[in-house]
Amino acid sequence: MEHGFWSKWAAATETQLQVPAQQFDPEFMRKLVPKMETYTSYFGAEVRGMDRVPQSPVLLIGNHSGGIITPDTSVDNAQAALGDGCSVLPYPGGTYEVFRPWKDRNRITFKGRKGFVRLALQAVFPSCRSSAMADTKRPSS
């Protein structure tokens, strides 16, 4: 794997959160997609319930239990993307929820980040909750 890839990704993500919504970097995607294909083939990702998700735009507020990465966006960028007719899938709990203790794996806190809840309550578009659960067994003692 490319040395420093994850650090570069984190720095680029932090920078891009300050940029207006709907930016697309073909070079970044060219590098990212093969890595994500390897990641998802190893973990056997499965999607359920897409037939219950309304047509765009929709705000899907996610919770992530286990894994190493989460999509990230700011409330302002989410609002702009939704206003342009796009769907948005933020994970407000970010790395806090990814790396929380095993005993709290089924507890959703969003680390106190409630901006997306306010956005959903004020919106004129549908909002849904979603969850990414790791397929893991309880660690041995």
C-alpha cells in the first residue's frame, strides 16, 4: 500500500470539508477506487433495505460500528448538496463511533454532533437513518 495514504486522505478530507459541496477529483478517485474494492472484497460488504430509501434528494444519517473509515461532510455542504437535488450520507459520529469500546457497539451518540438532526427537522426532503455494522465476533478474553 502506498506509504502515508491514510494520512494524506485524512488531511485532504479535512481540507475538502471547507470547500463548497460537489467537488470531484478524478485523480483521487482513480487512486481510491482500487483500494476500496480491495477493502470491500475482504470485508464482504452487504447493503440491505435500499428499496425503502426515498428518491433523491434524501438525507441518510449514518452510524458506523466497526471498521476503519467513514464518509464525512459538514452540515453546510450537506445542505448545499441537498439543495442541488443530491442525496447525502454523513456519519456524524465519525471516528469516535468507529473506534468506540466493544461494550458500546450498539449505542449511538454521534459524539454529540446534532447539526444533522437539526437539518433533518428543518428539511423539506425525506431523511432516514442508516447503520454500518461490522461483522465481528466478541473479542476473546
